[in-house]
Amino acid sequence: MKVALYARVSTEKQADKDLSIPDQLRQMREYCQKHSYEVYNEYIEGRTATEDRRPVFQEMIAEAMQKNPPFNMVLTLTTSRFFRNATQARIYKHNLSRRGIKVIAIHQEVSDDP
């Protein structure tokens, strides 16, 4: 399984505390190693997740929407790292699912099945 890691902070306070990018990446890499997943790429963002106008997020989504997506899973630390707006999160998860890509938050694993 090839995995895209998505790490995000929206404030300097988050960057300095328990949600720092290095800490998010460390936890996600450990998760991948534990499950024998291959890390395809690490997408690192420094913007709020209340909207989808995040350049790195959009780059990751564009790659996922290719004819032959280069990864099968988007891994993030918590669901709030992926998206804060539940409706938009469901739309993106649905669109990714149609491409065969799962979205997993390692600290809030919830099935993305309908």
C-alpha cells in the first residue's frame, strides 16, 4: 500500500506544541512502518483547514485524481488535520474513495465506507 502523508498546522502555537509537523510526521511514519505501508510522499501544509484553498492539499488531491493515482491512502494524524468542515471532508473522502483511495486519521480511525 502506497501512502500519502498529510501534515498540517494552522498556527505557530500548534507548530510549537504537540501538533508540530515533525511530531505529526514521526507518528505517521511509525504507523506506516507498523503496518508495512510504503510512504509515497509527505505533504506539509501551514494553513487552516476550514476551507480547501490550501496549495499543498490541492496538489495532493490533483495527484489522487490522476488516471493512475500514485497512492492508495491518505494518512493524517487526526481528522482535523485533513479538514475541519465535516461536509467538505465527506465530499473529498467520497471523491477519493471513488478513485480507490482511503483517508485514515491514525488517532481517530473511522471507516470511510458508506
